[in-house]
Amino acid sequence: MKKWLFALIAVPALLVGCGEKNEQAALPEPEVPEIPEVEILTPKEVALNETIELVAHVEQGGENVDDAIVKFEVWESGKRDEGQMLDGKLDKDGVYKATTTFDHDGVYYMYAHTTANGVHNMPKQQIIAGSPDMTQVLPEDEKDNSMDHNMMEHNHDTTDKDEHGEQEKDEKNHH
């Protein structure tokens, strides 16, 4: 009789214990940080041979971010390979700055590469230095699109060659 009484008490106790474990397993997943909001505050038109401040304000979740990593990438239109990367330093209240100088007329581009809490954002801005001849400047977006198109064509050609090569191998194996 004692064994039956023990079984009647032990089984429900075990079931209650299992129920608690399931509740612990259903904890909410950690939140993924929001994409940082980066507002570029650098003027879009600047003078030649003067120190220019590259400035970006970083917020995440509506709050200033004072521990972000900000790198300003600057290059002249059509010469991205010759560009430079400048470390942004925290000034105050989520505002990061770096300085540069433009020594000749031209259209320049700047990315504010920003990483906050493991999430990256990189807004882009055009900067006109001095008085460039705008008829001689190729907009950066058109250049990027043509490069993407050429890469797609190149990949397509490679695929065709691979397929033809496989066909030739199959034909040789059948003879």
C-alpha cells in the first residue's frame, strides 16, 4: 500500500518538474541591435586648400553612440583605388570627426563606414571641391553599375566555357 501511495505522489511531482524545465527553455531570444543611424554633417561643397572636417553623427535606438567605430573613406571621382581611409574620433554626443584637405577642383565621394554594437552602416555623400568642370565628371553610381554589368557578363562567359568544356570531356569519354 505504501508503494502505491508513493507512486501517486512521485509521478505528479515528476510531471510538475518537467513542466518547469519547458518554461525555462522558452526564454525570449536576445534582441538583435538596430542598424545605426548615421547622419553625415560634412558640407556638400567645400573650398580648396582648407582643412575640411568630415563629420558623422551616430545614433542607435534613438540614443547617441559614443563607442562606435567610424572610418571615413574619401576618393576622387573615378579614382577610388587611390582613396584614403581616415579614422573618425569621437568629439561628443555621438559625433565623430576626421580632417582632410582637397588641393584641386574635383568631385569627391565619402563613405562613413560605421560599426555600432556589431552592426555596420555606410552612408555615402558627394563632396564638390572648388569649381570642377562637371561635364568631365562621371557620376560614381553609373560607373558602379557598369562594373556590376561587366562582372555579370564575365561570369556568364565563364559558365558557358565550363559547360562546353564538360561537353568536350563527355564526348572524349564516349569514344
